[in-house]
Amino acid sequence: MHNRAETEAKLVDAARKVIVDAGFEGCTLERICSTAGFTRGAFYSNFTDKEALFTMLVKDEYNQIIDRMNTVSEDWIRQLHTTPVSDNFSFTDDETEARVAMFLLQTRQRVGMDRRFLVLHNELLARAAREPEWALQFMEINRQFVVCMGHILELMLAEVGRVATKRTEALAQAVIGIAMRYTGVSVWWDYLSEKKPTYQVRGTLLQLEDVLDLVVTLLFASSVEKDDGGATGQEQS
């Protein structure tokens, strides 16, 4: 027998799976209950309607990714305290860019920006565009998500002795957009490699190396080396 919190969590997870598989339009109450293994009565004992469930799902999804991003930030902060940033200044430009590319790759993997993430967040964005009033309730938690990504980018730059000259929230929005696009393209790559291994790519499909190079270029163009006085990029620009 499940308590209320367990039942709610199972229904949220079920709705998440159904949305990824069938989209919001296909996310019927019957499918949700069947996936969760509950009756309609159990559903209505916990939620007034599907909208209440969707609201909890969105908040749960953002909270999970924010938690993962905070963990990444905390790990890097500990590393920065262990290894002073000044020790990293001796790297060549190529080595520095390679380090940032490595940090980006690690972040993408640890945050979990995979196919499920892409599909679910695209569904949420599409619904938000169609129903802006519904989306308004998530403005603050969405901003927290962007701020967390901006903080991670600041730490990446700090690891190589640089500081942003542009608003990190703006940089974060750009990086998230690029990463989401690549995630979508990588799904096509996986499909083609499995179903059509002889398919001739015509140069239109992004590869991971392209994305890493693009984001590294963006970050370096939007930052400067931190001076000995500790001035920020905004102060220097």
C-alpha cells in the first residue's frame, strides 16, 4: 500500500513517460493510470485534474535538473578551493580550450541532457508557447534553471582563469539552446547508425566536436583573462 507522496511520485513519473512517448496530446488519464498501475479513483484521490498533475511534473522536472546542476557546481567549488585558480594559468590556448570542452562534456553528461530530456522539455516549451498563461507559473523556476547553468559557466571560466564579459544568464540561454539542438541531432545520428549505416551524411548534421568547438568559441569571445587585481569582466569591459 502506497502513501500519498509515493502515489503522487508514481503518477508524476508515469505522466513524464507518457509525455515523452506520446506528447501532451497523447497524455490521457487512461494512459497515465495504466502506466502508473493505478485506478482513476487513485488518481482523483491525489489530484483534482490532469492540470494539477502537469504542474507538479514541471516543478519536479526542473527541481531534479537544478539539483544535478547544483551538485556539479558544488563539486567544482570544492575543486577550486583545493587547486588554486592561479595554478591553471600556465596552460596554452589550445590546452585551455580543451579543458573547457572537457568541462562542457562532463556537465552535459552529469546534468542528463539526453533524448528524454530533449523530448520532455520541447513538449513543455511548445505548450508554454501555446498557453502562456499556464507557463507563467513556471517563470521563476525556469529562471533558477538558467541561473544555475550560468553559475556553472562562470565556474568553467574560473577553472581556466577567465571571467565573463557578458551576462551569464544570456550565455546560459545560448548554451542551453545549442546543447538542446545537438541532443536532437544526436538522436538522428543514433537512428541512422542503427537503421541506415550506409547513409551518406551531407554535412548538415552536427557532431559533438562541432558543438563543443562552437560553445568554447562563444565562451572565449564572451570572456577575458582575469587580471591579478581580481577585477570582473564587466568592470574591465
